[in-house]
Amino acid sequence: MKNVFSLIACLIISIVTFQYRLAYSDLTKGEPPLKITEWDAFGYYIYLPSFFIYHDYKQLSWVPAIDTKYKVTGGNGVQAQKADNGNYAFKYLGGVAIMELPFFLIAHVVAKETGYPPDGFSPPYQYIVSFGIILYCILDIFLLRHILLRYSAMPQQLLHCLPYALLPILLTMPLLRTAKAMRLSFSYMYW
């Protein structure tokens, strides 16, 4: 019986999470396009277009044009430090980019096939990476369910643990127009 209760709880949280992400994207409204790769999230994401599209991870000469078009740096310049040799060193670690890589590659194919600029920041990249993070979130919910079922003797414990463990994380970073590391750090603990 505890498996049914926990499954229902996980399904409800997953559906609400997906619906919340959908409601806060411009797919359902006439809002400005979704932009999740900005500010700090740009610092984590910069690896992907640097390596796979522009093949320029030292000079980052492509960043000013992208920032002019999409406003991704937050106005404070690129999220990398310029070294004495003139090359840039990224400020953020690449783990988030590794987690976003499958969705980035899918978005790259979609952008090419649908006529969007395959520049790493056009709408297909924003939406696919955004929903990819939600997919990680949903997978995490079910993985946490599995762990809690294994070590929890009572279904009530499971039903009480899921909302307290997940909702603060779910309702802040991944759902409100961002792709920062805080959301994916929950995935790192389990994967």
C-alpha cells in the first residue's frame, strides 16, 4: 500500500512541476521569450556553445555578439577571468554543462531543422534545456521515492518527507526562468 501512496504523491508533484514550468514559459502567453541561460546560469552554460558551436573557449570572441542579441551576461561582462596570457578561464565548474549536454545537443538539432539560429541561445536551446532540467527534477523525485521506500517503514513518513524535501528546491530555481546549479545539485547527490 505504501507504494501506491508514494507513487501518487510523486506523480502529483511531477505534474505540478511540469505545469508550473509550462505556465512560466512564454509558450502559453505572449511574454518575452524564455531566457534561462543568463547571469550565473550563463557561466555554467558557457562551456557548451564554446566547445560545440564556436570552438572558442579561450578568447570567447563570440560572447559580445551573443550578449548584444540575447542579453545573457547580465551586463557585467563574461563570466570568465582573463588570464595574463590573454585567454579566459571560466569562473564556474563544468558539471552543470555536463548535465545540460544531452538537451543542448537535442536543441542544436532542433534549431538547425526548424530554421532557428544554431547559436546556442535561440529559443530551442532555452526551452529544451529548461524542460530538460525539469526532467532531471522529475527523475530525482522518483529516485528519492525509491530511496525513501527502501529505508522507510511507514508510508506516512514518505508522504511527509517528499514535500518538505522537494518543494523548496522545485519552486525556486528550476521553475522560475533559470538553469542554475542549485537545481542540478540535487541530481548530483543521487546520480
